Amino acid sequence: MIDADHIAATVTVYLARHPNEADRLAALTAALRGPCDLTSRATFTGHVTCSALVLDADRRVLHIRHNALNTWLRPGGHLEPDDTTLVGAALREVAEETGISTTALTLLDETPIDIDVHPIPANPAKGEPDHQHFDLRYAFTTTARDVTLQAEEVHDYAWLPATEITPAVLAERIAAVAAPA
């Protein structure tokens, strides 16, 4: 199981690399100092999620069309009790949502390429109030070509150029790691 120390250490390393983002991540760093379980999706002040920016051989980024939000996102989601690392959670989510095997993914950096704090609207059907996701985003490459969508959560996919990723800072970071050697 992932604990607060693992999350805090990851955020510390990330902020050492990107110190100008401290204000943007203030809600996450404040939550890490509190008594809340940030690994539980029932923590509605906010909780950690992990996602993956998956680059194919043509340096395009995999996007999925999420059912609940009906928007293009990168594969990702909530932590599970069996997850032991944040990178492992991102890998699991890619495999679940796209069918791409974890063995077909290569991690580009142990430090997240981005950490984002964003609002999630209330979902009355699940009894969830509006809350925040603290999304740790990891970059991977893959040679996989086949995608098999998890129909319960995802209804479409596309490989998009890095220039089409938002926000712009994330597009810039992906373009930097996606540059041919």
C-alpha cells in the first residue's frame, strides 16, 4: 500500500526540480501535512491519482475519451489498496484502461513529468461531492500498437501530437522528453 511518506517524498523531489510550482501545488502540500488519507478516494478534501503520458514510436501521446467526464484525458485514475508505488499505480491504470501490457511500457523518469491539482465535479450517482484530484503524471514510451478499451470507463482513444496536450507547460515537457535522440 502507498503511504503518505512515499507521496511526500515524490512531491519533494518534484518541487526540487520545479520550485516555481510550489504555489500551484499548495493544496497538495497542505494536505500532506494533515491527518487525511490521501490514498483513499473517500477523502473528499482531495486525494491522489496517477496518470500516464504514453508516447508511441511516432512520439504521439495516447489519449482516452473518459465516459464520466466525456473529455479527452490521458490514462489514469485512483490509487488501489494493492498499489505499492505511484509509478506502479500509473502502469496499472494504463493496462486497465487501454489493454497495453505493463511490460510494453518503459518509464522515462522516476519523478513525475507533472503534478496537477484540479477540481472534480460532484457525482450524485456515486454519492461523491465535488473534490480535488492531486494527479501525479508519469511519462512512458511504448512500442505497443493494439489498444483494447475498458468500456466501463473509456469509449474512444487517439494518439495525438505532443503539441496538442494541455496545459502548455505539459506539452513543452513532453516535447522535450519526446525529442528524438
